[in-house]
Amino acid sequence: MSETEASGDGGRRGRFVTFEGGEGAGKSTQLTRLADRLRRLGLSVITTREPGGSPGAEALRHVLLSGAAEALGPEAEAILFAAARADHVEALIRPAVASGQWVICDRFIDSTRVYQGITGNVPPRLIAALESISVGTMLPDLTLLLDLPAAEGLKRAAARRGFDTADRFEKDGIDLHESRRDGFLALARSEPDRFAVIDAAQEVETVAEAVWYAVRRRLGI
Ligand SMILES: Nc1ncnc2c1ncn2[C@@H]1O[C@H](COP(=O)(O)OP(=O)(O)O)[C@@H](O)[C@H]1O
Ligand SMILES: [Mg+2]
């Protein structure tokens, strides 16, 4: 196939899938499993994460997750997330999907909508403007929301972390984490065609099967 055909949007466009959910929901675990499964089918798969995923965005990841940006206030923090995302989309996601690859991303716009927007006091108008600048039309084809009670996710995250300190967002109180869960569920209800809500309190294998079912049913593989 010629270069032109490969980059056209015919049958060659890849897919863009995102995982969302709270701390310890199992996003990283399930992302790896889904990528392995798709690769076994012979598909070309790139896994990535936010904040980060490209050299420019990874430099901002440290600023955001260490809490260094917290003192600048929620709006500045949201702007930095958007700057990182714009670089990630342009440097990695858009070209990969255009060339026929699958991109699976650990957190994306919905985390910003929830953490900075719904529960973070950044006005919806600013969130929408930043999203439009950073993402444009590069919306996920499918968003897998891993849903479980915040207390359960935090327990898992703490066990995973061991003696390391919690990051900027994990260290927030349980009520805020529960509100974030509600925020994600509200987003899922508002865009049922894009979201699949997965019960993430089940065993890893059971969650993986639910993810696989959603991917096959929604994306037709
Ligand atoms: N379904 C599950 N049941 C029990 N523990 C899980 C499950 N999924 C993931 N874990 C464990 O919980 C911790 C957090 O999972 P992880 O995938 O890192 O979550 P996230 O990326 O959403 O923060 C890890 O130690 C992981 O092994
Ligand atoms: Mg993770």
C-alpha cells in the first residue's frame, strides 16, 4: 500500500482507546493486558500515558505529579495539563492512529474533566477551551471506565506504592476521591456511545474479559 493510502482515513486508520478511573482502579494492569491481546491478533499497538507520553509532555509530568504546579492554582495546573496533552497528541497519538496503529492511553481528557473540572473548580468554559486546543478532533474511539469504590482503589494504590509517598492527586482525601468516581460516572452517562463502564472491583481476569468484550463489541474486531 502506498504512503498516501496508508495515511488516508479509509480502512487504514487505527483506533484510539483510553482507560480512565481513579487511583488503583487497575488502568495500568488492564492496559497492558489489552495491548498484549491485540498484539496477538497481529495488530500494531502503542501504549502510552498521561500526563506524559511524549518527551515534551513527560517533562511536564514531573511538574504536575510532584505537586510543584499545585501552588500556581487549579487553572494554571489545567493549562499545564493541556500543554502536555497538545504535545502528546501531535507528537504521538495523531500520527500513530493515522498510520493504522492502535493507541491505548492511560488517562486522557476525562481525567482532566473530572480532576480539574468537575471536582477541581476550573470553570467548564476553560476546560472546554483547553480541550479544544489540545485535542481538537482526536477524541477516543472508546473510553474504558474502570469503576470501583474509592477506598478499594486507594488500598490497592497504597499497597502498590509501598514506602513511596503518594503523588499530588493520590494524597487527596477519600471524599474527594469518591466525588471523582461520581464525576467519571456522570461523564460516562453523558456519552454512552464513547464510554464502556467496567466493574473494576472484580478479579483481574474477570475485568480483563469485560474489557475485551467491550473492545470487540464497540470496535468490531
Ligand atoms: N482487579 C484487581 N484486583 C485486585 N488488585 C488489582 C486489580 N487490578 C489491579 N490490581 C492491583 O492494584 C494495584 C493498582 O493497579 P494499577 O493497574 O496500577 O491501577 P491504576 O493504574 O489504575 O492506578 C496494582 O498493585 C495491581 O496489581
Ligand atoms: Mg497506573
